[in-house]
Amino acid sequence: MRTSELIDKLVADHAVQPPPKPIAHHLVMAIAGGLAISAAWLLITLGLRPDILAALGTWRFDLKLGANLLLVIAAAWAALRLSRPTTTSLSAMPALLVPALLLLVAIVYELVTVPPSAWPSRAMGANGLMCLANIMALSLVPLVATIYALRRGAPMSPALMGAISGLLAGALGASIFATHCTEDSPLFVAIWYALAIGLTSMGGLVIGRHALRW
């Protein structure tokens, strides 16, 4: 085969093959798939809280759900940034401050408007450990899915990328569990939800250190 014929054949083969989908597409599909599976598992095993429609009109429930969903978006944005080898760690972090600041404002408002005698009960709730365990369980499938999707990237720090994947998965699991949980105080969310998300993020760090190498 002549060189020109070989070049023509390679060009033709390249033209036939579809271009690879961007990593953002795979991450969105991972989030959607993880959300669907974990939400279905919640509905089968735990179910929605009985007063879900009434709760949607309260600022505490809306804040609990909204802050977690905002963290999903912020973590997804940070993950996409970190998937590029030219992105520094610090440049991808500012977006994560937005949901944290929102929760901080809600905590301050709760402390101002609720008597100090009620702070401990609001913070500890009646089912903190159950909340912790269920959020981590609901985060498992999203964590596996997001790490698998982000393997197509080339992060400067695989461990940090794994931690952000865990943060994303934990926030997704927390968002799903929020529709079952009747504890809506920002103090409860700041302790138990944050702890569950943090532990999931640590798990993502350990997995990502090995799974996201390139």
C-alpha cells in the first residue's frame, strides 16, 4: 500500500468514527443515573416523609434541600475544572463556598430566632445516626458512577478529584434523603448532613487516589 493510500484510509476511518463525548456529558449521565437509582431505593425502603407537600412551603426544608442541591452543582463544576491537568486546586474551590455560606447564614438565623434551650435538641435531633448511615448508603451508587465518569479526565491531583467526587456523591445522597428526613433545622443539617457528606468525600479521596490516576 502506498503512503498516500494509507493516509487516505486513516482519514476516512477517522471521519467515520464519531468524536468522543466530552467529560461533562459522562458526568451528567453519572449524576442522573446515580440520582435515579438512589431515589428509587429510597422510595422502596424508606419512602417520602408524610408531610412532604406541606414541608415544601417551609424555609427550613427548602433550605435543607436547596443547600444540598447547590452543593451538587458546585461540586460538579469543581470536578469538571479539576479534570483538566492545567487547573490548579485553588481555582476550582471558590464555588464550594456558596452552599457553605448559605448554610452558615441559616445557622445564624436559627440561633437568633430559637431560644438557647432548644439548640441541643435541634442540633442532635432524634435520628442523627440513622441520618448519617442512610445518606452514606444513598451516596454509594453516585460515588461509583461519578468516579467512573471522571476517569476520562486528567486531574493534577487524583486524590483531590476523588474527594470532590465524594463531595458530589454525598450531596446527592443528602438531597435524596432530605425528602424522607423530618429533621429540618439548619443546626441538624450542619452536623449530621455535613458529617455524612464529609465521610463520603474522604471515601472518594481514598478511591480516587488510585482509580483516577492517568
